[in-house]
Amino acid sequence: ESCHVFIKRLFASRVLDNLRAAQGVVGLAKRYGDKRLEAACLRALTFDNVRYSAVKQILEKGLDQHPDESSTFDTLSDVYTGGGRFHRDPNKLLPH
């Protein structure tokens, strides 16, 4: 499913230019297996990185076997939006 979506996104523009990249992505299944390729394509799509080199690096570094890190960004937002050291309530800054 994710690999199919990845290839469709790859072919969204300049099909002939991206044909070798699509063949390379499908070829990675021989080396790493279908399950890992699917996870790598999902991870690349999560970060909106639709390039053969991205999927290849994800597989080489084993990042497809790590938990999804996209949710980490949501937890970090509290640090920046919560009451920081110099945080001021905008409602108190405006004269009433």
C-alpha cells in the first residue's frame, strides 16, 4: 500500500525522468524484503520525501525498524507554545 502510493507520487511529475528511480525502489525489495520496503516507503511518505535515495538510506540505516518519529514533533510543540521563560499572555499586553 505505502510502496504503491510512493510510486504514484514519484510518477506525479516527469514520469520518464522518475522511471529509473521507481525501478530502483521496487528493486530494493529483493535485497531488503517486501515488509521492510513497505515500512521505508511509509516513513519517506510521512516526511514527504519522495526520492529513491531517501528510501535507500532509510533501509541502509535501519530507520524503517524504528518507531514512527513523526509524533515526536507534536510533543515538542508544548515546549515552544507552553509557558516559556519569556512567554507573555497576549491578552495582558493590549490596553483594555
